[in-house]
Amino acid sequence: MGELIGYARCSTVLQDLTAQREILLELGVPDDRIYLDKGLTGTNRARPGLDQALAAVRAGDTLVVPKLDRLARSVPDARDIGDTLIARGVRLSLGGSLYDPADPMSKMFFNMLAVFAEFEADLLKMRTREGMAVARSKGKLKGKKPKLTARQQAELVRMRASGEYSIADLMEMFSIGRATVYRVLERADQDQVGGAV
């Protein structure tokens, strides 16, 4: 029998992976064979921890995941990962239940779990959009705070207009990036044109 390789994921950096790690340890996965992704959603396929876990499994090994929604949040992604594991001769354990692709009931159960994981992800997106719309309507969601105050922006524009300061000088003096300098200057140009009309 092959090795047990574990994978756990949480969507935000504020979430904790301790509970998932403990589940994997209880299922017999050695601590040094657990791969983690923190702050990455299941819909994001570029997950370094998952890539490492998939690279670590060999034919005869078992990839152990606490729940299917930790592995994938869409039906196509779940099927793709499942098919890849099958083709490589790797078993998949979801919370201790072994997924056997040769068994029709097991295959149906896996597909149903994938559908529910995708449905849950879609509901979360919908609730987030609704919450943002409510916050925006109450004036509580105002967007990103500007890097410079109105006074700092006016000073940046004045300094650039004097011809004594380069973009690089302004970037350094105000501790901002090139794009921010250009945005401030462009906005000032637009305001000037708008005021002249």
C-alpha cells in the first residue's frame, strides 16, 4: 500500500488550518506529508500547495482531503483533479471515505459532492454581492482609500508643473508607485479641462 498525502486549504489568510490539519493527522497522514494553501479560494486553480501535493503522490498513494470543497469548488475542476488522480493510479480519500472511480455509486456520490461544492461557492458569491450592494446603498462601501490626500495631490501636481521634479522624484518623495503619480496628474488635467469648458 502507498503513502498518504494530505491537502488542506482555507480561503483567507485570517482563517486557521488547524482543524483541517488535525483531521488529516487523525486519518493517518504524516505531518510532513501535509500540503497547505492559505488565502486561496477553491475556484483559483493556481494553488501552490495543491500543486505540491499532486506532485508528491505516486501510483498506489492516496491523496487525503478533509472535504471535497477544500480540493475544488467547481464541478469541472473536481472532475479534472479526480480524472488526473485516476489516470496516475492515485486514490482519493474525502474525509476518510475512499473514492473509487470504478464503482458507479462512488462516482455518482463524488459528482454530487462536486455539484454541492460549486453550488455553495456560487451562493457565497451571491451573498457577498448582495451584502456589498446593501453596504454601498447605505454609503458604507466607498471603495479604496486614496493613497494621497487632496492636499498632497495638489502639491504633487504643483511640483510636477514646476518642471523641477521627475516622475521618479515624485514617486520617492510621496512613497507611491509610478501608476499613482500618473493617475494624480491625469485627474488634475481632466479637472483643468473640465473647469475650462
